[in-house]
Amino acid sequence: MSRQNLVRGRVCFGAHEEYRVLVNEGGEVDALPSGALRAFSDLPAVGDWVWIRPAGELGLIEEMEPRKSAFLRKAAGKGHAAQCVAANIDLCFVVCGLAGDFNMRRLERYLVLAWESGAQPVVVLNKIDLCADVDAAVSAVRSIAGQAEVVAMSATHSIEPLKPWLQPGSTVALLGSSGAGKSTIANALTGGNRPTREVREQDSRGRHTTTASMLMALPGDAWLIDTPGMRELGLLASQASLELGFPDVAELAAQCRFADCSHQEEPGCAVRQALIDGRISEGRWASYLKLQREVRHHAAEADASAQRAEKRKWKAIHKAQKRMYRERGD
């Protein structure tokens, strides 16, 4: 496609197929996806680089540049479509509040998806001022975080622990459940005053303050994508990302006597021995098995979807050939 008369920009907001795009001149343009983009491409997400055609008060998004990374989750509902939450990110701040609703199993799921995105995850343990034993919480998280760094802080007191990660030109996504403190962190980093809400007293769960992803400029030429709280986090990930999220399980599995060990009754199973010895908790092992089932289900669905797409392609080709033969009188 020729890019003559097109303007390059980056999506800073998107909801219901309506977008705002930051253009090179520094302004924002309201935009809609063109018909061609709808037909032949995924729709843009916050963080995507796009090319738009000015059209009065609105612009038409004609082209999307390839993504270098993307945080994806399964869209809500019974389907298997992927929803891109944040695109072209370098770092994922996985924010967990250490008050009431802290959940290690949910953190494991976030870490697998963060690794799958292609960005570097950093676990941010927020609200240390409300935690009775910060050292124990940090130690527990580090035991499952693998290569992901762990930062403990209180966003209401200081966000200095996060600043070393905000390098010029980098894009950081804030991920986590409602009530973890993402909006408070975003306000502190940007100097903004987006609304925040207290968690519910009865269960310490948050209310959705951020309802759509937003890209915001940070001091020092870094960028921040704040995302909505996600209580439903359907897994779209590969076995490689699962192993990055569970490096202890992957390391033990490599030590099993049999390469195809199912970790059930086989002799010489290092994973079963670690469970007996208490080196891996039953909860973490159950979490791994659950996520592994989702990974395999996603792989099977992706394969079936690819086969259906291939079948549709050849059906269209054969129809076009028959039409051409009829027109030629063959």
C-alpha cells in the first residue's frame, strides 16, 4: 500500500472500534478503522503504530505496522478469539496488592501471559504498608517469579522503586487485577489525577476504575499503558511461556528418567519426588497442570482454526477458477 498522504501515529486509546491516535506533530486525532483494515487485518490496540488518512474531523486507519510484542488474553465469553490489551511494550509491570485479594495462582497466570507477550515482566508488590509480613510475601513471590524481578513498594508513599525501569523510548504496561493500585501508580508516574477507588471492605476486591487501556507519556521520554483490571484472564500462551512462568517445574521435568514422563506413576520422576519432598507445593503443581491444559487446548484450537482458514482459502481459489473457466467458455 502506498503511504502517500498518510500520517503515522500511535494508538493512545481505543474502545468499541473508536480510537484516538497520537500523530507525529504531537496532537491527537480521532480515528476509525477503514473497511480494508477491517477485512484484512486484526483491529488496532493501544500501543499499535498505525498510518491514518485525515478525513475532516476523523481519520481513517488504513494500515497497522507489525507488532514487536503484545499482551493477549482470551476474549470474554465462550469463543476463542484473542484480545490485545497492550501492543509494542518493552516491560510489563504485573501489579499485585498485598492486601486482602493477593493471589499467588493469579500471579502465576499473569507471569505466563507476560512472558508470552514478548516483554520483560516485573512483579510489583504494592501496598506494603497494609501487609503484616512484607518479607514473607516477597520471599514467596520470588520463589515462583523465575527470571522476573520483584519490587515491593507503596504507591501512596513513593514510586521511586519503579523509576530505574523507565528508560527513554521504552513502553511499560501496567497489568493486574482491579484494586491492585494501577491507577494510583499511573497518577504518580504521570503527575495526573485520574480517579481511583477504594477496594470493597467485605472482600478487598477492587472496583474497575480504568475501563479501557490508555497510552500516556512519562517524564524522560518513556511511555506508560494503563490497562483495565482483569478478573477473567483466559490463557493464550505456548508451552515455552508456561515453562518460563514455571522454571522450577521445567527444570525438574528435564531431570525425569523418561523424556515423555507424565509425572504420574513413572519411575525416576523428579517432579513427583519434589512434590513428596515439599520442594514444589501441591497448589503450585495443580496450577501448572491447569495452565498446561489451557495451553494444549489453545494449541488444538489454533491448529483447527488454521485448518479451517486453509480450507476456506482453497475453496475461494476453486470458485475463482470455475468462474474464470465459465467466462472463457472452457
